[in-house]
Amino acid sequence: MTSTQLLTDRLQTSRSRLKSLAYGMLGSAADAEDALQDAWIRVRQFDPDQQEEIENAEGWLTTVVARICMDKLRARKARHEDAARPTVPDMLVDATDDSDPEKEVQLAEEVGLALQVVLETLPPPERVAFVLHDLFDRSYSEIAALLDCSLDAARQLASRGRRRTRSGRRGCNDCDPVAERQIVNAFFAASQSGDLAELLRILHPDVVFRADGGATRPAATAVIHGAREVANRAETFAVAGATLQPVQVNGSAGVIVQVGKRPVAIMAFSVFAGQISEIYCLLDTDRIPQLLQPT
């Protein structure tokens, strides 16, 4: 097997992990997919004369994807792209039936929505250094080369990113996927029956509900804090005639809300200490179809 074939095969087997890396660095599902396509092109253009230089295919691909992401971040800066951050980040939706609990837990740790919300607040260098070092085990020397900075600067960037994520991150999932799904199902059952007491039991006292209607439904965009305030919106989660398709969103329990065959919302949940601590509701009918496209 040639190095090109080896890299192509490894790109396929490591696709999920590499997409998580790109998504963590870029914060966009579409841009992450583009980064993987660019990586595939670079693999196909790989010079056979360099075969002896590749000792670790996984590491080589990780570096390639990271460099592609850095190029995209620099291009954004050059274009002065500073659009308002969405209330709900892009979601990685998995509607397949062949769930892997270990994979789901790892995905939730690497690209959970609670983490993504905080990452969106970090300057790009801090975000890149933190994601690469803390989530994907890359060395500070690799990060320094990627960011064109000193080793000490790379350490400081990762450290600052780490501090900010610790202080701003909340609602991390801490239960197994089966228990998590049961809690989410109980939430919808209580919402549909209007059982306020049950909702208050299920919701963490400091729960945060984030809804994003985007340009198509701007009035729906909101951030609501507190169990009682969220519970009082129970009718929001009980759409008449809607069906709920269970899915995994960024490695955690979620649903696609459908009216007829049309998806009208994607919802995701973070569970902490047996209670729902964060709810994410994407209502933007422009973004929803893009996130549900098969990859």
C-alpha cells in the first residue's frame, strides 16, 4: 500500500474525529466539511517522493486539517468577517441508529454545545491553542509552528483559553447516553402534559434555554435563565401535530421537531447531576436543512 492510499484510508476511518477538530477550530459545520474536502485534495496531491517523511498518518492528517483551518481563520480576518455570533452554534446532527455510547461520550467532550458556546467567545489564537492541546492532544511545539509563535506563547494561549472555558463553561453532560435520553423524554412528556412540578424537578435551577430563529424567525431568538422561567414556556416545546425524531447532537441527546415531513426545529440538551442544565433550540429554517444534509 502506498502512502497516498494509506492516508486516504486513514482519512476515511478518522473522518469523524478530524471533522470534530475542524468544527472545534472553526465553529461552523459547513466550514468543517469544506476543510475535510480540502484535506482530501491535499492527500490526493501527496508527493510519493515524501513517503519516508510520514511516520504517523493520523498525526500528519491532524496537522493538515489544523493548517487548513488556520488558513480559513486568516481568510476570515482578511475579509473582515465579524458577523454577530449565533445564539445557538452550528450543530453536528447524527440521525443514524447505530449509536456507539463510547463515541457519543467522546464527541460530547470534544465538541459539546456547552463548550462551543464558550469557544465562540475566545479570540482565534486562544481557541486554536486550547482545542488542539486540551481536546486533541497536540504538542505545544506543533501549536507554536501552526500559530507562528514561540513555545511559551503557545502555552500561554492554551492556558488563557483553558481558564476562560472553565469559568464560562457550564452544563456539561455527566450521565450515560441512556439515562440522558430518559431525562430528555421525561422533559417532553412533562411539557406536553403541562406538568409544571415535574418540569421543575427535571430542570436544573440555573438552566439556560437558548433559542435561535436566525434571519427567518428573528422574534424567536431568546436566552432565558432559570427553571421556573423555562418551565413557564412549556407550550413552546409541545407543538401541536409535531413529531419528535430522536437524534444525537454533538454527542448528546437531541431531537428533530417535524411538522408533517418538514423539520421546523433541532433541539439539544445538556444534563448535569440528573437535571437538564442547558437547552438549545435552533428554529432558523435556513440553517436547519444545511445541518441535516448527509455528509
